[in-house]
Amino acid sequence: MRLLVTGGAGFIGANFVHQTVRERPEVQVTVLDKLTYAGNRASLDPVADKIAFVHGDVADAELVDRLVADSDLVVHFAAESHNDNSLANPAPFVQTNLVGTFTLLEAVRKHDVRYHHISTDEVYGDLDLDDPARFTETTAYNPSSPYSSTKAGSDLLVRAWVRSFGVRATLSNCSNNYGPYQHVEKFIPRQITNVLTGVRPKLYGTGRNVRDWIHVDDHNSAVWTIIDKGELGQTYLIGADGEADNRTVVETVLELCGRNKTEFDFVTDRPGHDLRYAIDATRLRTELGWRPRYSNFREGLAATIDWYRSHEQWWMPHKQATEAAYSRTERVLG
Ligand code: NAD
Ligand code: DAU
């Protein structure tokens, strides 16, 4: 089976490629990645001799047409993925997340290739902190940020290509991932590497915003479950019941690193900051029989801290520039 993975040099895509090479040796993997600031060839070093790598853009129609024609399955991870960046400059989000997805859809339509679309729970907007509800496959779309609105738009393109052209596609919307190879701009790696470099973790606003954490390997095992057993045209929510507020996460990171739980700063809040995400993954569990392997967030976090401790050469080159960018807008609150 010939598999094309877009965005395979990014956080989730690289872990997906590792898992696929490890567990499905019969699959021939080709990665298409533009190697933006978020892409890192080194994330694929452990599998470099087992895959093909193409440096290119998902919005390059000629290149995408050629690669899709040679594939049996496309899994589309490539995206501009960081909310804070989308607030500073939305343009690449529109280009990659919308035009890039459109370009892939046209190619899979032409060559009748099976397609899986990776998306986010952020398309549903946010929930109140005291609302017992969780997102389901029927929750109305209500995205808040330039990032989440372009992801929502890309999902709608996929649904339209399924209905109008019979494209053979499935979609998944997952909650917040954590684990190895995540860029230091994101919340958990940022705080871990802050502590490891003697900097105080930074909490936006009150620190009470809630995210629903899932280990990246669980996200990726769910993606394979959907590809293997999911119904064409359908959407599946992926989550592992990992709700935690940001302050609790920072305190746990500090504690696991042997530091005092109070050694963090509150900083200026993200504009339009979504309050809470929470996934109800009943459909994935009951219809497809998927189960997460990482049920203990604290243990998964401890393993992730160990990974960052032992892979300083992977993240250190990006740390200074990332913090310099944050310091242009971020102010410590009194
Ligand atoms: P990431 O930013 O770590 O990686 C994105 C990858 O896409 C990078 O390797 C980058 O070089 C590549 N890329 C960007 N623009 C490209 C283009 N035009 N052409 C080809 N490659 C391009 O992102 P991530 O966190 O791994 O997220 C992967 C996917 O999963 C995204 O679609 C994201 O919306 C979705 N998602 C992420 C999370 C999360 O918690 N990180 C949760 C749910 C869904
Ligand atoms: O829900 C899935 C989404 O999760 C994905 O679609 C996105 O690609 C991914 O980036 C993530 O979005 P978030 O905005 O939730 O993740 P981020 O890591 O940027 O922030 C997580 C929470 O932590 C959020 O409430 C903002 C807060 N935060 C973030 C940073 C970087 C802080 O308090 N301090 C920080 O320094």
C-alpha cells in the first residue's frame, strides 16, 4: 500500500510516520512537507531510510497531482497549526489550510484515491467552564480564530467533495495533543523547555482555560482505526477524556521537574482565547472499538518531560527565536 503523508515533518505527522513504519512494515510511506518553521527533517531521522521524503507545498497543484497519482491513500496533516501565529498573520493559514486542502481534494478526486482529513476540535468553538456539555459529531461549527476558521473551512471542503464528487474520504477532529517532537511554541513543550532552561512558565490570562489532552500516539492509533474501519464520508471525534486547566498542567510540569509549584508567571491573555474544549469520543469507541493507551495524563507528561530532557539538540535551536517572538507581545501581569 502506497501512503502519502502531508505534513509528516511536523509534530503529529512525524509521530504518525514513526508509528506506521513500526507497526505496518507493508506500507510504503512518502512524506510531502514544505519544511516551514514548524517542520523539522530531524523528526524523521529515526525512519529516514524507510521512507521517501519530498520537500514541497500542498498547494502546488502539479506536484500534488503527481504524488497523489502514485498513492493509494493520502493522510493530510499539513497545516499552519498555531493560534497565536494566526492572530499575528492569518495569510499563510488561508493559503495552506484552505488552498492546500482544495489542491489535495482535486487530486484525490481526479485519481480516485482514498483520503483521510486531519482536523481539530477547535472547529466547534468553545464551551463555558461550568458547562457539562462536550463536543460530538453533531455539534455546530463555530470557530473563533483565524486558525480554527481555516480548519473549519477545510473540513467543509472535504464534506462537499464527498457529497458532490463521491470522493472517498473520512475526517477526524481531535483534541489537544502532547508528546515528543512538538514545537516549543506550543503550551506543554514551551513550559517544559522554559523550566529546563531556568525560565518561569507563562500562563495566559487566569490560567483557568481547559484543554482536553491526548497523547499523540493515541491520536494516531485512532486515525489508523478510522482508515481501517471508518465509514466513508463520516466524521469521528478523537479524544481521551483528558480535561485539565492550564494552571494545573503548569503546576504538574513544575512538580515533575522538582520545582516549586508557584514558580510561574501570569501573562497577557490570547485575544479571543477559547475557554474550554472537551471531546465526547463515544462514536469512535463504540462503533470502531478504539481505546487510548495513555489513560494517565501525569504519566504521559512525565514521559514527555523525559523526552525533552534527552533531546535538547532537537529543540534548543528553536527556543530562543520562539521566546523572542513571544516577548514582542507578551507582558508579565503584576
Ligand atoms: P505542526 O505545525 O507541528 O506541523 C505542521 C507540518 O505541516 C510541518 O511539518 C510543516 O512544515 C508542514 N506544512 C505547513 N504548511 C505546509 C504546506 N503548505 N505544504 C506542505 N507542508 C506544510 O502541526 P501539528 O501540531 O503536527 O498538526 C498537524 C495537523 O493536526 C494539523 O492539520 C492540525 O490542524 C491538526 N491537529 C493538531 C492538534 C494539536 O494538538 N497539535 C490537534 C488536533 C488536530
Ligand atoms: O484543540 C486542538 C488544537 O490544540 C489544535 O488544533 C492546534 O493546532 C493546537 O495548537 C492546539 O491549540 P491550542 O491553542 O489549544 O494550543 P496551545 O498549545 O497554543 O495552547 C494551549 C492552552 O495553553 C491554551 O489555552 C493557551 C494556553 N497557553 C499557551 C501558551 C503557548 C498558555 O497559557 N501559555 C502559553 O505560553
